Amino acid sequence: MIEEFVKATLAEDVGRGDLYALVYESTPASARILAKSRGVLAGEVYCDTLSALESFEVTWLKHDGEDFDKGDILATIKGDSHTLLRIERTFLNMLHHASSIATLTARFVEITSEYKVRLLDTRKTRPLLRVFEKYAARTGGAVNHRMGLDDALMIKDTHLKTIDNLEAFIERARTKIPFTSKIEIEAETLEQAIKFMEVGADIVMCDNMSPKKLQEVVIYRDQNHPNVLLEASGNISLQTLEMYAQTGVDAISSGAFIHQANWIDLSMKMD
């Protein structure tokens, strides 16, 4: 899957061929990948795949998940000049995109590091980039939530509108979905959260609840359904994250890692 993605990404940029190669002969060349801002590296595995496909050499001075500072050289690359100039934008785009997500994710992780809570990404990813973007979030320290609808049965508010008898639905679902799959139900109120625990949800996602209301849900869960996992979600920002982590929920999910990540500044400098 990674190889197919990298091939398609390069083909998008090269088109029918790099016109520069028609004008000037190829010569041995080398270059540096330079950080022009601070961040957390992600994208190494994708760039290594590009290196193998296009037969140029990459030496990494920083690796996936490691911090870097402005001015750091992240990698050096060697090959013929036609190749390095052809792959430059594809290499940088993958590194930019993944590292930017990893950098923002790491900020979330740092805030919650002293609490027993897992940070989860979401399915709010760009079309056809889910595997890539979730890899970047994971590199930044998040735990992947569902990759797709086949990972777990999540019953959201939209699903609930179509279900007449939730208890019967859950009972039937246990006979239809894989034995190892969990059932998660989205709750918007304390009353809904209690109901969903009672009908047998494995996970209750508390959507857009205040930290104070979440604490009430946690207290009820701890006293009555200690095996149910609780997930907080909905408009949780860097500014409010710690308040949610303090509630005692098992996980906090956020699409912000991905859709609010601003690109860090990297460049390729030829020697």
C-alpha cells in the first residue's frame, strides 16, 4: 500500500516527464533536507520507499518520532541530478505533511503525559490519505481509532435515529459482527451514557460534554459498569485538553491532530 501511494504521488508531480531532463545532462549530485522550523519527524518510511523506487540514497540524521530544531539537517540524499530534482517535491511534500501532523499530535500528547488517558485520532482525514495521515498521528504519539467502518461497530446519533429497539439491536449485533469487534455508542447526555452502558456497549463516546458532566459519567461508570471504556470527543482543543484529561476518561479523540496541523518549514538544499 505504501509503495502504491508513493508511486501515485510521484506520478502526479512528474506527469509525462521532467522537462529539465530534456535540457541538461545528468551529473552526480547530493543534497540536504534542512529544517527551517522546529518539529517532530514523520514520513521516513514513505521517503525510504521513494528512495528504493527511484534508486537514490538517503541517510537519515533524524528518525520518525524524533524532535528536531530549526537549522537541523534531517537527512542527506545522493544520486544523479535528474533523479534528485525529479523527486524533490514529492519527497518534501510527504515529509512536510506527515511531520506537521506528528508535530501537532506531540503537543497534545505532552499536555496529557501525566494522566492515564490515551489520545485517539479520528476518521476526519483527507480522501485517500487516511493510512498516511493516521501513520503520522501515530508517529506523533497518538493511538489510532478506527481505520474504517469494518474495525468496530460505532453507533452514532445518526445511526440511533434508524434503530427502534437499541437493546435488541445490540443483542443481534453480537451474533453478526466479528467476535473480537467492539461496540461503541455515542452519547450526548449523562442519561444516554447510562442507558448505553446498561444495554451492553463496550465503549461509550461522550460527545460535546463539558468536563464537569464527563466527571459525572465517570463516577457512574466506576460504580456500576467498571468494564465499560469512556471516550471524550468533540471540539477539544489544546487549551481545553488538560481539563478533559483530568476527568478520568480512558481516551480522548480529536480530529485536530490532522485537520488543524499547519505545515512546518522544510527545504532541500543542493550541495
